[in-house]
Amino acid sequence: MTTRICLWSGPRNISTALMYSFAQRADTTVVDEPLYAHYLSTTNADEYHPVADAVIAAQENDGAKVVRDVILGDCETPVLFVKSMTHHLPNLDWGFMAQTVNVILTRDPYEMLPSYVKQVATPQMHDVGYAGHIELLEYLRGLGQEPPVLDGKQVLLNPRKVLGELCARIGIAFDEKMLSWEAGARPEDGVWAQHWYENVWKSQGFGEYRPKTTPFPDYLKPLLAECQPYYEQLSALAIQAQ
């Protein structure tokens, strides 16, 4: 029986690094954002996301088929790790999550938002996932689940400890190979990788945590204030580095 792990992340939250980490496991198949084309084709996000047309052409657009064939479909390994974005969930029946092991990944919006606007210049709440994460958390609790929460900062501060606790909570053994990987792209990378994955391609493991030192853009402060209460709810639940 396959353990099907769905990582539900916001953008710029080290989700790709976590996908690369799980890809080092001999028992695991990883999938990169299979619901991206569903999201682009059922919302207006195709108007402002990089290479949206290429993503829509490369992936199945029907989210229900993605759930059936990819997330719940045949898998040749004991573990399936599906990296997804919480904001990719609109216009989709969430009932499949009763059959998956769900993990939520967040990051301080003070650090995330200035990074995200390099790709999406004027993001709104529905682009960045914070409110969606709380909605998802409440939905999963309604299913009787208490999903592990990861905070990108805590992962970077002590990846061995945080990933070890995560693995224990989701019922798989921790593997030391999860802590490092070869630099460069992976075959599982989506067609959008050239626009989003530059830093992880340069990496060979989880980088050292470095707080942002550049001034926070004034025009993002209203969105920051909107995101902060949601983030604080999640960070209080996150697996800690110490």
C-alpha cells in the first residue's frame, strides 16, 4: 500500500527543496505541482503567471482526472510525494484528502512576499495561500486529521530534526539521504522551473537560514498585514527546530 503524501505549500516556501529532499529516498516517487494547469485553466491566473500557456499545454487541465490518475493513481514505490500549492485547490472536490497524508508548508510573509513579487508583481491573498492554508487546516480537521505543519525557517534551522519529526508523524522512516542532493535540475521539474527554481538548482541541500535585510516594500504592507494573522496561526503549530 502506497503512502500518499500531499505537501500543500504557499509560493516561495522551500517546497521545491522539500521535493528534492524526498526524491533522494529510494522508496519514493515525487510529482511536481500536478494541479498547476487545473488552477491556471479554471481561474484568471493564466493572465499573469509566467509561462502559463506552456503549463496548460504540458499538463492535464482537468483537476478531477489529476486526482484520480496522479494523486490516487498507480504508484510503483511505497511512498508518493506530491508537491502542490494550496492556491491550486479552487474549483476542485477536496474529498480525496481523506485518502492522503497531508502536510502544510508555510513561511513568514515578511520574507516570502518580496521574493514572490519578482514573478507576480501585484499579488493578492488568493495568490499567496495564507488564508487558504487555514481553510485547508479546518477542512482536514473536519476529516479527523491533524496535519503536520512545516515552517520554512524551522526546516532551514535544523533540517535533520524537523524532517525526522515529520517522518515520524506521517509514518515513514527518516532517511539521511534527504539532507542533500546533487546541484542542478531534476527530471520531475515542471515546465515552469526555469522561472522559479534558480536557487534550488544551485543548491546541494537545505541552505542556511538568513533573515531578510532589505527594506520591505511599502506597497506590500497592506497584504503583509492581511497575511500575518493566518501565518501566526500556522507558525504556532509548526514543528520546531529546537
